[in-house]
Amino acid sequence: MLDHVGPAAGEAAAQADSPTVAALAELCRRCGVLPRAGERAEDAEGGEGGANAQALACALFDDTRSGSVVANLRMVLRLAAQLRDRLSPDSWRIYNRLAGFATPVTEAPGLGEAMHRLDESLLSLVTLSGFVIESMPRDAGWRFLSIGRRIERLQFLASALAVLLAVPQRGALEALLAVTDGEIRYRSRHARGLAPRPVAELVMFDGDNPRALRYQLDSLVDHLARLPDGAALGEPLAVLMRELDAVADCNCLAGLAADGRATHDAAACATVFGLLQRIWAAGNTLSDVLSQRYFTHLDARSHATASR
């Protein structure tokens, strides 16, 4: 994503694929990585591409900015320190390695150095994820961790699909496969090139693909059903999953060309993008409900006051 949004991809490439670049920048804004349009630095060198690259550097390495990668890693490390006695030695070594990435820098590094540091931190995070899969007991803590991960992925996928499927360009489809780790899986299924419909089938509708939207909905419904009094929480998601299946059957995206010719049915696509927005909102609602039901501790007096 850094290659597309920043100026390093080359001015000519940015001009040739500007709708894709704009879509990726919008995805970054939706995810909170780039500031919203009204907050964007207007005096950054290099125009919008330079502003995007500068804001991305801040998002990665500015420890004073809420939501930056470094700030989030520091929060994780603080929590890990509080739970030190519950972490295995192997896990603690990974956290120590991440601490190096969370060290503040005097100025944002260049694109190459930034990507190198991201790659190094990503390897550590993947290793931690492997420890969770292989070593963590399948108790309530693991289930809530899994639910949180699925909600985050659900919302990211809904945003990525809404932004990138709306751009009738090959570059947007390539970017969508890249951010969902789907390039190899797509090539193994489709040797004739990129098209919106098969990309959507893989990233949106495939219930066996752990990076697909439907998989997140299905997994959340299953996890919620196993929580105490949690089955009802999954009912809105089950409804959305049935709507998603109906969209898969209606061929709504078949006419969206990947060569810049928008021949799609506007009403049908509006239905798809409206559903994606409701799925994203459902993730927010579920997160709030879970927090209130399972993680908010009220004393008897508070309960009595709330019930009046």
C-alpha cells in the first residue's frame, strides 16, 4: 500500500492509475492511517502524493500520534509487561523484539527503511499469532481474542471491498488481492486474468477462505453461539450473511469491467455497497454490545440505577 499511496511508485504510474491511488488513500483514511481530507497537511511537498506519504510516515513512527503503529505497539508492550507471568519465554522474546520497532525515531525514515521495519515487525507479529494458534488454551480468553480478530478483519474487508471494487481498474483489483493475501489463491483458480466477479467470489463470498468477508461472518456467528447467552448476538450477523449469499447469486458485479469501462447496473452495485456499509456498522455494534455485556462491571447500585 505504501508503494501505491506514496510518490515512490513514480509520477507516471500514479497518473496512469490515479483512481486506484485515490481509492487506496481513501481506504487508509477509513482505517485511520491517513487523516481525513479536512485534516490533511496542505503544505506537504509533492502534492497529494507527498502529503499521503508524509502522513503514512507519521502513522507508522510518530509515537505522539494516537493510532500510529508505534503508539499501538507501545500499548501492547505495556499490557504484555503487566501480564509477564502469564507469557511463555518464547512469547516474551518476541515482545522484546517488537520493542525495538517501538523505539521513537527523530525523523520519519524513507520508504525503503519504513518497509524494512514493517516487514521485520510483521514477522514478529505473525510469530505471536502462531503462538496463539498452537499454544493458547481454547478458553473464554481465546474465544474473545478470536472474536476481536474477526471483527477487525470483517470491518477492514468491508471497507476494502467498498472502496476498491468501486474502481473499474485492474490496479484496484490487484490491490484488493494484495491487501487480502489472495494473489496466489486467485492465480491457482483463474488463469485468464483479473475480473471483478471472480475477485469478489474469492474475497467476498468464499466461506472457506479465512481472508474472505463471508468467512468472518460465519466464524463470528459460531463463536458467539458458544458464549454464555451469546447466541442471540449472532442473529444480526446471520441475517447479513444470508443477504451476502443472495448478492452472490444475483450476479450484481458481473458487468463491472476491469479495463475502465463501467457497464454495471448502478442499482445492483448500490445494493452491494450498501450491504458492505451495514456489515461494517454491524462490527461496531457487536463490539459495543460485547463490551457492555461481558467487560463492563457495574455494582448493584449501578445496576439498580440503570434499570429505572
